[in-house]
Amino acid sequence: MRQAILSSALGRTAFAGASAVAIALASASPAFAGEAEVKSPRAAKPPGVPVQVTPEMIGAGIVSSGVALPPIPPITGDRRNPVPSWGKPLPYPIVIADRRNNRLIEVTPDKQVVWEFPSPSLAVYRGNEDVNFSADGRQLAVSEEDNYDVHIVDYEQRMITWTYGVPDRRGSKNGLLNYPDDAHLLADGKFLTADIRNCRVLIIDPKDSSIATQWGQPGQCRHNPPHQLGHPNGATPMDNGDILVAEITDAWISRITRDGKVVWSRRAPNVRYPSDAFPTVDGKQVIVADFSKPGRVVIFDPATGKPTWEYFQRDGEGMLDHPSLARELPDTGDILVADDLRDRVVVIDRKTKEIIWQYGVTGVKGHAPGYLNYPDGFDLDVYRDWKRAPRASR
């Protein structure tokens, strides 16, 4: 969700599909080595430019909450007809991209861990920073900025099924990415991501890893959508198929149709560093986080460009430190925020502007139940009725 840190040196051609992921795992895990050597000999020289991996990028390594996970309930809802709401303060469980714990973790409104996907190998999966369900709720789209790749994860199997980009190698050709942010699976099965430092938005077909659509051009980093884009770090699909694109440069937010027509383009008001703009629940306004310290959340009307709601605290417990994502919650209208550098995800009451729910201990990193480490993205699980599902013994 932003352009910040850098990345080790697993080198290979662009991955696409489960077998290629197994090859990548083989480089880090002897258990996979035999299968990988038979299936695909190593290329003489990997593409792209190797990126230095720092301790910050490794984070906590491969970690887990240690919780005994319950059986996964069946899918009985979707985005238009969600499972029954839990009401205030959080209407649905959330899957969190816990970036520096290198894992995805799902927590319920009563703060129970019910699902988790720890990294299977840091050589392939590290620093997950955005996560979003597919339309059917069976897959998760994941981006990894400073691992320079994007993934599809099968929710029930807890398995990487597709990868685009080469971990720890940057570039703009031969299936390479340069700091990819945002990850969505579109209704037609294609994969949407914002390739920040290549100044482009890509729609990729996972069937053959071909680029179906590209907006922007590497090296042409200025606001002129869809031909040029100024370091886009957000690309979010709307219900009708249009896409909201957020550009870091000058805080531009644009609504663009799938065929490349710009519906509108506005600078986000009172925002220095826009991060992952989303439509409000009714689709009429836009909510965006300001990735700054102190951070801010703004809802604005694209028809006028004026803010209609804003959250900002200069200091104290309510201050946000580089929030990367904000979304309006269905049913309640309250605001869910990933407060990255305070290691928490919070719900802010729309009317009182008080924090009424929090997962993570403010400013304390950890991976045990109740703790996070740089949570960077999330999505709502409206597909499974975890409230009525049997839980594992606690």
C-alpha cells in the first residue's frame, strides 16, 4: 500500500500456477527439492535486478498464533447477500494481511482466531500487505510489495495456487514487477494490481499469466490516466466493474472503466499520501486513508471534490500512524482502519469518532493471539457464518 522498503535473491522466470510455486519452494525447502529438480531445471540466469533483503523485510520470519483452528464452515453468503451480521462494533470477521508476521490471519468480532495462513516459505511468500477475497469467497488475492510478487491463495486448502512476479527481483519485463501494491480478483477471474514503481496498473489473466490490460507506462510517472500514472498504489474494483485508481503523486483518485475511459479524476482533499481508495458502501463516495503520521481518513464526494467526513487525531491513543487502508462497514456505517505502524486494526465510530473495537496491542508487535506486526490490509469474510460455526476448544 505504499512505497517504502526494499527486498533476497531467489531468481527465476515468472511463476504461474501451483507447480511453479512448488519449484520456488524447493529453493528454500529440501522437502520439495526432488520434485522440483525433475519438473523444471534451473534457468541459467534469472531475469530482473536482484533486491537486497533487510531484516525489516524478513520481519518475524515464519510464525503462527499457535491456536487450534476450528473446521471451516461452508460458504452460505456473498457480497450481495452476506451471512448474518454480528452488528456493532464489527459486523463480520476479517482476514488481515499481517505483513511483518508474513501471514494471513482471520479474527472474528469477538477476537477469536479462526483461520490462519503462515508463510510456507520466506523465499516465495513474505511481507503480504494486501488481501481481498474473490467474488465466490474461495480464493484470496495477495500482494507483496517488497517481495515483488502477487499471489492467489486457496482459502480452504491454505495453499498458494498462482504467483506472478519473481520474489526479490524487480523489473518491468518478462513477468517482473516493481513494488506491486493492491490485489483483487475480478469477477471474470482476472487479477488486478498496482505496480507502483513501474507506474502502471495491470490486469493479468491467471490462466496463462498474460497481461490483459495495462494502464500507465514504466518511466512515465505522471498523472495522465489511463496513459500515464503517477506511482499508483491502489486499484480497487467497483460493483459495476469500474476501477478506482489512487496515485501517490499529488494524491489523485480516478474512476476508470474497464475499457480505459476516465469517468472522473479528483485530488483527495486533505490527504498527503493516498492509500487504497475504496468506494463507500452505497458506491457514491470515496474513502481513503492518508499514509502519514499522524494519519487521517477522509470520505469525499467525487462530484464536488469536498470531504463529507474526516477522522484525524494529532496525538494520543486515537492517533493513527501510517494507516494504509480504510473501509466503510456495511450495516453500521462505521470505519475499519489498518493502523500499520501502531500494530492494530481498529473500528472508528462514525458519529462519535471514538475507537470502539481494536485487534492488536497499540505499538506492540507480536504474533500470539491478540497481537499483530504491521497489519497492512484486510477484507471482510461475508461468506462464512463463523458466528454459528463450531469453534475449536479454547
